[in-house]
Amino acid sequence: MQKIYKYQNKKLKSYNLTGVFNIYKDFDIKDMLIMDKKIYIVGLSDTKRILIQTYDFSGKLLKEEISYLNDDILLNTRFVKNDKNKLILMNKWRYKRWTLDYLQK
Amino acid sequence: MNKQKILITIIVIYSFLIQNNSLNAKPRTEINNYINNLNLGNENLIIIAMDIEDCFSCNLPKINGIYNNLKATISNSKTIIVIESKIPKDSYAMKNAFDTDLFFEDTLFIFSKNNLIFPNILIRDNFNNFINLNFNQLISNSTNINKLINPQNYEILKRIAIKETDDYIFTSPISPIISNGNLLFLAKLRNQILNYNFDNEEISEYFTPKIDDIYKYSNINSDSLDLFLSDGTPGINFLFQILNFQFENNKTVLLIDKLSMLNIDFDNKEISIDLNKGLFTIEDNINSFREFKSINYVKYDDFSLNQKNKLIKIKYGSDYRTKDSLALILNIGEDYVFDTLITVKDLKLKMYEYKYEINELVDFLGIAEGNKFFLLSKKCKKYTSIKIKS
């Protein structure tokens, strides 16, 4: 069900999210970012797992990583746009409160 | 065998408890509790649930194949088959078709009562998290299971803690951006754009709507506005509300709801207000405001500008005519007129499957080079169907 839509020249094309979404639907998508001609998606599952996927503009999955959040509860997350083309999340944690986390692209 | 009898006794006792609490139980919680109360320790559990009568895709060799594949993929795992059946012991014949660690017969229909489709595959990992897998997809794709069951710990290259102060407590920051050594974000409830300075680790106000701007860009009578403001409600935030913003090359563009017309009749206690929407731009300390010329009845709450100066907005309309509206493309260069409307129909979804909650259907957006926009659809709430058993 979760899809990426590309709007160009007054036409709307859609691409299904793939990878882990093929077998597991319970990642709650939190944000999307376009950077380096790639689409980044971040999702959370039960505040325990964080998923980051990278797609190209044709909807092909380039990379996906699932990480386990073992030391705090992540309540919300958003990508941070920046002029250095770094992958940064602004996270709201239950105990740590707000952090900017710089991730490997 | 004795162990099985003990476990079945536990199920029966627990099922009685579930029956008495089922009206208040949340669907997934009920199943999670059912599994947890089997007291099977902290091992990874692979649970396949089937209904002996209604399992339309119970291809036993396929299920066995998935079962063996999962067991080989997930280390330290125990496999369990749960078969729903109206008649006790009716499902025991099916049990022999599986090479499984444990078998349970469920005459209380815990899984089907919770609208799960059979065969249902549920993993409980050793952190006690439940993962419901899609059986049909699993047949052709099992490469992602290992990542899901055994994810790596969250690794970061660098972390910066942002310290809130009593003066600047914020909830959900919108559109955070780092530029020139500062972090800017919209604190929507404060109706302010805040600035976090990395050097002195302090938060300050970057932009707060001013009453002067409302005077400047409204056609309202200043006496009426003074009277309105002196009354104290609803306050300045309502008169000039920031819905979102973008910052690039020292140019700040805000999507706003702005007070444009105000009629007050205090004797009859009637106040009428018109809010107009538009883009408020701050560049080189000069403010400007451009109002949208059409479709003012749509709620706006997000936008994005691309290099060809188009704008796209995601949200549903406010009345029956526009409630399936998702996005508007605005031609900024041509008099701020919307030239394209994207609706739910354009997404070609099977709408009959979903509740009509459009704001949960498509949410945020990204922006790419040139004339491309990207939207992302979120998970939707499906209509749930209730099985009626004869």
C-alpha cells in the first residue's frame, strides 16, 4: 500500500515501497527526504526498530537498513535538510529528549 | 507429551480469561498476550496460525517450506502451529503434516476474531516484539527476514544534543534545516521559527509574526483589529499562523494563514473573520506577501518549492467538494493560480478498502531537481471485515 508518487509534466507515476515492506507492513513512515538525486525514507516500528531506505528516482530500492534502538524509546524522527548533503535525523527520545544524529549514507 | 498437556491447560485457562475480556481487548494485544501466556521462554518464536475450515491458501507443502526457511533463518527459534477448529481434536490430523516444535488447537478463534488472514505468520523475537509477516510475499522473498529479526544496533557517526530551556520548550519541530551553522525549525504550537545555535548551544527566536505585518498586508480596519487584540482572544497566533516554511540562501518563505477581514459587533457578540492563505517571503530584511488567488477553501499545511517555482501542497479539503484533495500545484510565476489539483482518485487506490481519512493517506512530500515532485503515501487504515461463522 505504501507508495512513492512522482509528479512530473502533469503526470503522476507511482512506485511501491519494496524491501522489507514486501513482507512486513508495520513500519510507520515518518519522513521523506530528497538528497543527491536519491529518495530517503525513515520509518519506525513500535519505537524499537528504525528503518532507513534509499530509492532512486525510478523507484528502485538502492539500500535499506533496519536498526534496533536498544537504549531509549524513539518517539519521533525527521530528516534535517542541510547544505552539506549529510544524512541527519532530528530525533525526539523518551529520555534523551532531542538529538541530531548524523548517519552513514 | 506432558509438557503439551500443561501448555494446553494454560491455553484453556487463559482463553477463558480472554473470553471475559475480549470486548475491551485491542486486537493485536489479545494475540500478543495469547502467545506470551504460553510461557515459552525468551526464544524467538515462529508461529503459524491456520483455520481448518477457512484457510483458502493452506498449501501445506508451501507452508512447510516457509516454516523450514524461517527456522533456518532465525537463530534460536522455536516453531509453533496454531490451528483453529470448532471441534476439539478435529485439527490433530493436520498436525502431522508439520515438522513443528509445538502444536496448539484453538477452539476460541483468537486469530480470526482479530481479523488476521490465514495462514498467519507471526514472529515473536527475543526482545518480546511481535512481527506479523505477509505469507504470500514470504514465499517469493525471504532475504529481508534476517534484517527484520536480527537488526543491527542503531549506529551514528556523530550526535548533537539539543538542550531545551524553560523559555523554549517545543514539541514536534517542522521542516528542520541546518544552514550557516544554525538549526532552524518551525515550532508550530508556538507559531515561531526557532533557531538553535551550535556554538553557544542556545535556542532563540528566528521569526515571530508581528502585528505590524498584519496591518500591512490586510485590508482590515485598524480600529477593529485594535479592539479585537485588546479583547485578548484568540490572540496573535491565530491572526497570522505559520503553517510551514522553507529556508534557502537567506530567503525565508512561509506558508501562512493570515487575517484579512474582520467584522466585530460586540453588542450582538458577533465576530466574523476571513483568513486568506499565501506565501510570506523574507529576503534581505524586506517582507512581501502574495495571496493565493483560488481554492481558498482548501486547508493548507505543507508546501515545497522547486527550481521552477511551483508549489505543491498536501492536505485534504475542508468540505465535501474537496475532501479528497491531496495536493495543489501552484504556478507562482503566473499570478499565484493553482493549475493542477491532485486528488485521491489520481492515486488509483482501491478506495473501497480504506476508511475515508485522507489525512492519513498521503502525508509528507519531498522535492527534487527540475520539475519533479515526490509524494509518499502512508499506511492506511483498512476496513476490517468480520467473519461470520456458520
